[in-house]
Amino acid sequence: MSLFDKLREWFGGGASDSAEQEGGVAMISCEDALRLVYEFMDGELVDASAEEVKQHFDMCQRCYPHLRLEAAFRDALKRATSGQAAPPELRDKVVALLEQARTEG
Ligand SMILES: [Zn+2]
């Protein structure tokens, strides 16, 4: 299963504005989530931390594009380093995400 399929599984249709935080459960900060995103994608985080990061990206509309961007970028990179050419649609997706990230600041 590719990283993208995993992401789709996690976020597909699930994340919406109604997914608000319940009770006083502390969520990790955006800063922490973004700092841990690489380890998260590499599967290097232990269960509890991975769950916290996943939960953050589930809930946080602001960080979610970053996760998608990193995932798309790494997927393209992985293909490039393994000798496979990235398919045009993936390249377009990465470019679109980069463009989106840039305009959103
Ligand atoms: Zn966030």
C-alpha cells in the first residue's frame, strides 16, 4: 500500500469542519505536529506519539495540506531514487500542492 493510499484511508471523507475537539483533551501544537511529520511518515514514532500526530492532522485544517505535500514530495522522491520516473499525474499533484502551500503561506 502506498503512502498516498494510507493517507486517503485516514482522511478520505472523514475530515470535516464538524470534527471538533471534544472535552479538554490537549492536542499537540501545530509546531510539534509539523516537526514530527517526517518521523511519523517513516513510522519511527511510537504508538502514542503517532496517534497524537495523526489526530492532529485529522483535526487541523491548517496542517493537513502540509502532510499531503510532504507525502507527495517523498513519494515522488522515492520513485526518483528507485529509478522509476514519477508519473505525470503525480508530478502535477506535487506542483499543485506546492503552489497551494505557497499561496496559503
Ligand atoms: Zn495544526
